[in-house]
Amino acid sequence: MFAAENGLKGDRRLQGISEAIRVVPHFPKPGIMFQDITTLLLDHKAFKDTIDIFVDRYKNMGISVVAGVEARGFMFGPAIALAIGAKFVPLRKPKKLPGEVISEQYDLEYGTDCLEMHVGAVHAGERALIIDDLIATGGTLSAAIKLLERMEAEVIECACVIGLPELKGKRRLSKPLYILVEPREIDDCYQEVCV
């Protein structure tokens, strides 16, 4: 579900968020239109609006765990967790967490990867939200769902700032997905980045 479909249609905050995201053509390889959220983080108002929209959505859902996917989920997850009174659990790349972990491998558009989570970070029955910056093919979020469910947490929803619907990642998910914005038109991006 897009934020615009959830009572936010015409909300100027969504336009500001979209405009704050820089698109970098042909990164990390030719043909990729990279959605760079670092420019969103530089825009105090757009960044705050992003967090506020997520907090408004999740504050009354009884969520006790916000799980952020490395690395860009770490930029949004802790602020959301603090605001809704939940703990933040990092889902990391291999060999980044000390102690006992569980792992889940997944496919990317251009290879495979793996997510890990500390054993004991999440408990049976806890209500969880998974946050990341973007959904493309859905592999990363699907692995995150599996990790949390292996610990018997109840994943309520996945949330992303950006959705790339042409890659159909939502189809791979077993849980609802909430997205704030879609990428801007390529012509707008080229004007901004290449001129």
C-alpha cells in the first residue's frame, strides 16, 4: 500500500520526500537508476516528515520491535522505534554481529547475500515492523521476515520509503508492505543529476 492510498493523497509531505531523493543514473552499474536517500537525510524537513508519517502509522499498533535492514534501514528504524516506544533490532550483513546469530540467505538483482540477527534479540509473540529504505525485488525484506518468524515474532508489516513497482518485489512478501513514494520520472532525475 502506498501512503497516498492511506489517507495521505495530496499530502505535501510526500512530494517533499520524493523531491529530496536524488537519483543517480548508472550506479552501481549501467542501467541502474540508484535511489539515493542520503540527500533526504540532508533535508531536515523531508527527513522529519518521513519519520513522522511512519510514526503516525505505527504508534497505535502495539509494535514492540522495529527491525532495520542494514544499512539504510538503520537510518530510519531507531527514530521510529524511539517514537513508538519499541526496541530497535539491527538485521546485519554476515560477520558484523558478535555472539550467537541466526542467518537467512536471499537473492539480489545481481547475486546473493545474507542477513543475520542476534539470537534472543526478538522473543516469541513480539509484534514487529521491518523497515528499509527501498523495495526492489523483495529478497531482502523476505529474508528479514523469515529471520523474525524463525524467532516466532509476529511481523505486522514491512515499510519502505521508496517502492520500485516495476520490479514486483511485493509479490515475494508474505506480509503487508507500506511505501511512501515511487521514484520520480527519469527526465526529472537527469535534469537534476546530469546538468
